Amino acid sequence: MEISVVEPKAPLQDPEKKWTGPLRILVQTTTSLVPGNDYDERVEFMRNLICQHHWNRDFDWHQDRWNVYGHESGYANRNCYFLIDHGHVEPPEDPSVLWYKWTGESLIAIQETLPAEVQSKLRKYPFSRRPVRRLPGKKLAQLDAAMHRRVIRSKLRCDMTIIPEDIRFLLTHPEDARWLKDNLEPRFWAKLHLEQNEESLEWCALCWAESVTTYTHCCLLPLLVVVVSSSVGGVIMLSVAAIDAVAVSFSWPLPSEVKYEVTACDNTERNLVRWY
């Protein structure tokens, strides 16, 4: 069954007037033409752009639904699609589709039949289905290791935020960290700021597995941490040097298996701890 494409109407000038029927709006573009500092900003820009074009308003979670395909924004000039669904219909019916191209400056209506490949992809995104929400941190721990490392790889390729639970996973699973390094472009791997030396990564994983009491955030380049408070109740607060003002609680002293040395910093009472 061919998906029908309707002639796009001009952008609404009266904010009180809205498209009254169910509608799908499909916008094709390339990753390099979507502005924003990261994945979330780019998606938000496109959602609001499309809704402003038709309804003179931003994307509304109560009225609209969204999906995206091919938006690996870590790569330049990749073809990608943004989909806005508005309204509701009873299955198996689907509404008509408005098809646009985003040039980086304007939305251009495409008055053609959707290519068979695009129609096939579109059918995989049911009209009434809401987009899959990103897994919260508390559920990431429930993933098996193979799935979690693929999630991290996808995040890096899409320029998504790497959360503390992702870093903790890599530190406590050195084999999966090495798999990720081997199956990821070097520029993406470098964003993790993990120590490239496998032996050091194993030591750090051991340290985390045996000594962390309260986890907040971590970054391991160049394996220097700053003591930001004195020992209280056997726990010392440490802040990783590569991250500003982010504290992590460690048991102290570190396990005997972990080799380390403490050196004083200039003009502060803080110390540097170097792990080997």
C-alpha cells in the first residue's frame, strides 16, 4: 500500500488556527545542516522548527509525537529524517504525510511520491506510538554487558551525553571497554577520556570495584585525582582532575593491589594521587 503525500499548506499566520486532522510531517536533511551543540539540542531545534512552520508554536508533548531516523550527528553529512505525528487515528489507518526537505535555512515542500525505501522505514514507526524514551541510569544497570556497551557506542555516534553510569560500567568492565575501543572510531573513544593503556584501565577497574562507596562521576585522563577534603570516617572525597568540581567518594586507603603515590599541589592543601 502506497503512503499518500498531501500538498503542504503555507505556514499558518493565525496562531488560533491549527491543522484540525491527524497529520504526519516528515523532514529529510543531513546531519551537518541541523544546528545545535549535541543530540538533544539538534532534535529540539527540528521539533520546534516543524511545529512553528505549521502551528506557530513549539513542539507540544500533549499534542505531538516525534521520532528520528539516521540522526547519528557525530558524523558529518549523513542523511537523516525527523518525523512529527499530530493527532490520532484508529489503526490500521494512517494519515497522509507532508514531506519536506530542510536546507539549513528553510523547509522546502517535496511534491513527489515517497520513495519505496522511505515508505518501508516509515511503516516501522506506527502513527500512534510514542518515541522510545532513553533508559534512565537506574535501568542501565539491568542491561547485560553486551547491550550496555552498544548503548554507549550509539550515544557517542549520535553525540549524546555520556552519563556517570556509562563511565562506571566501562571502569568495572575492562573487557567491554576494550571491545568498545576496538569497535569505535578513535575520535569517539577519545570523548570518554579513558586511559588508553589497558593495564592502567584494569588497575582502575579494580580500584573502582573494591573501593568506591558512593559513585557520582569519573574521568580517567591522565589518571590524576585531587583530594578535596580530609579523611572523615575512613572516607576521603576525591575529585577527578579532568572534571571541574565533581566529587567521588572512595574508601581510604586504596586497596593494597593498587599502586599509587601522593604528591603535594602548589599553593593549596590538596594532594594529587597518581595511580599506576
